[in-house]
Amino acid sequence: MKKLMATLLIATAVLTSCSKTNEAPPLPQSPPPTVGVKEPQPLPQAQQKPRLPGTLCVMVDNYYKARPQSGLDKAELVYEILAEGGITRYLALFYQEPAEKIGPIRSARYYFVQLARGYDAPFAHAGGNADALALIPKIGVKDLDEIYNAGGYFWRDNNRQMPHNLYSSTEKLLAGAQAKGYKLIPPSLPVGSTWEGIAHKPEITFDYSSGKYTYQASWVYENQRYTRKINGKPHLMEDGATIVADNLIAMVAPTREVVKEELESEIKLIGKGEARYFIDGKMMKGSWEKPSPERNIRFLDEKGQPVKFKPGKTWVQVLPGWGKLTS
């Protein structure tokens, strides 16, 4: 019996030893994160898939009675341009973030029509001056005019005074574009080489004042973005939202005021001119070019290459001269 027990103990020890020998080796521990490895960077703006099925262009009022506006904070790209006598209007482009209320929507000017045609996007507005209305069919703009052909896709806010009370939404405008058979096209945005600019002042001011009308738009650089002000006060939307931008573009275009039925601005956006870019607290000089109404506007760096912008919101301030810019 003693011999049998001893034999069993020896066999058990051998089996235990063999079992330990055949075990898979422990998995190696993951190495600690390498210091200095960059997180994956977001895709450039032009490579991001838009949330909306295509681009929409909307004319937005900026007369003082039109404020506070709605939806400008949701637009991915906004042009601010003189309409007449120191009063600006906006061409707001929506192609990612939906907006439930956009406006007040106002009439078109021919240079806004030329911009909209370059993006080949449905253009929402409420009539326009004679030059603009004649140009729309001539150059094939995808027209959504509340007065003449698309009233069902807009509404009036009875709590505000006409003509500063016309609104729409991305949902309604997309429905209007679909009803008219307009093809929706994703935006074509510039992607180019990175650049190094020079530091600028914390606040950039664009002065559109004319005669008795005082109007300044300014941007304050803070927390790696630009926050917008009008005449020294935050430019707030109707719902209290602030306007911020990741990229600012200043461009100079030949401008003059003329009197037709009323005072109007004539601005030449077909051609080329100087530009300045403000990104991440730095400024770089460059140029812009738009060969024809059908061609999109291009923003170029000092070497004539397309500028690479940050993903996010972009605002373009169109000026009659560099004397209107303080930076």
C-alpha cells in the first residue's frame, strides 16, 4: 500500500509539472502610451461628409431692425457684403448642420447671385433689385424666391415687423429644392498646404460705416476660435446663441455706391483681388479669384496655392478697401 501511494504521488507531481510546462505563456503587457504621439486629426473641412444632402444658400437681413437673426450660427460659411449705404447683408451657406429657423430673409443683389451660382446651390431669397432678378435665369441659378416661385417654403413671423420677418428652415428649403427638381451638390471647399502666419491683435474690426450709418463687425480671438461682435456688443441670435468662427477671410473687392431707384452698392466679384486669412490667432496675406459667375471663388495663399482652412465655421468679410480693417 505504501509503495502504491508513493507511486501515485510521483505520478501526480509529474502530471502537474507537465501541465504547467504546456500552459500558454502570459500575454505581454501593453506598452505605456508613447509620449508625443498625436491623436488622429479631424479630416479637412472639404473631406467631411455633410449631414445635409447638399448645399443651400440663403440671403439674410442685417438691418438693425432685423436683429437678432436666426440660424447664422448654424451656417458653415457666411459672406458679409455691403448692400447699400453702410448696411450689409449675408449669404449663408448650410451643408452640415440643420437649422430650424433661418432669417430674416431679404432680397438679392447681383453679386450674391454670382456667389450662389458658383456653389451651384439652391438660392433662397425674397425678390431682389432689377439686376439680380435679371441675372438669376440668365446664369442658371437654382432659384427659391419667396415672392415669385417658392412662397410655400417660407413663413412670416407675425411678432416681427415686415419686411424683417420672413423665415425658412433647411428642412423646408430642401423640400422646395426637391419639388423643383434641383440637384443638390455637396460643397467644394479649398484644401491646400498648411501655412505659418504672423500674430495679430486679439480683436479684428471691419468698419462698414457710411455717412450717418455707423456699423462695425469685429471678431475676438479666444479659446482658439473667433467670437463675433456688432458695434462692440456680442452678436447674438434670437435664441441667445453666439456666433463663432474657426476661419476668418477678409477680401477687398472694387465697390461703389450708385443711385438707381434707391441707393445701391455695386461690387465686382468677378475677377481677382487681395485677401487676408485669420486662423488660430495668426494672419497671412493671399489673394482671391473668381473667373466667372459659374466658377466658384478660390482663396489662395502667398504662393498662389489653395489655402487650407480648419474644419469648422468660416466667415468672409468683403471690404471696399484695407482701410476698413483693423487687426
